[in-house]
Amino acid sequence: MECPYCGKEMTAGFVQGARVVYFTEEEHAFFFLPGRKDIKLTRDNFFAPTCGAYQCPECRMVIIPYGKGNDGKTEEKQNTPDGPLT
Ligand SMILES: [Zn+2]
């Protein structure tokens, strides 16, 4: 995948955390309870919540396709933002 900012090839990899990672428009200050508008980025996995991602070292950006199609596989098998993520 090409970086949308600089056009260079991005490195395929993963975002992982100890708990499921969400994108949220507003910061949950004290206790995180996902809301309807919060977007789950990593798949549910008790041991290693994971999703596929791309990073650009030049721009220091990470792009995370989200949805059912992002199961954390490598770039060749991973859906991209142009792919069938729904
Ligand atoms: Zn870039």
C-alpha cells in the first residue's frame, strides 16, 4: 500500500494491545465502556487483540483498515481500504 501523504510504499504489520483497541471521537476520561459510535479496530482475542495495519516511517503514520475483513493477516492476504471491508 502506498502512503497517501508521501507516496512511498508502506510497511505491512500489526497493531496489538493487551485489550481490544477502539477508535473513538471523544476521549473516555475515567472508564472506557465502548459506545455505539466507537469503532473496534482489533479483533476480539483474549490473549492478543490484533489487527493488520500499515506504517510509513517517513511520515510517522499508521493506517488501520477496520471491519470484519481485517483479521491481522499479512499484506498479501489482508484487505486494504479499497478491499471488501464492511
Ligand atoms: Zn508517508
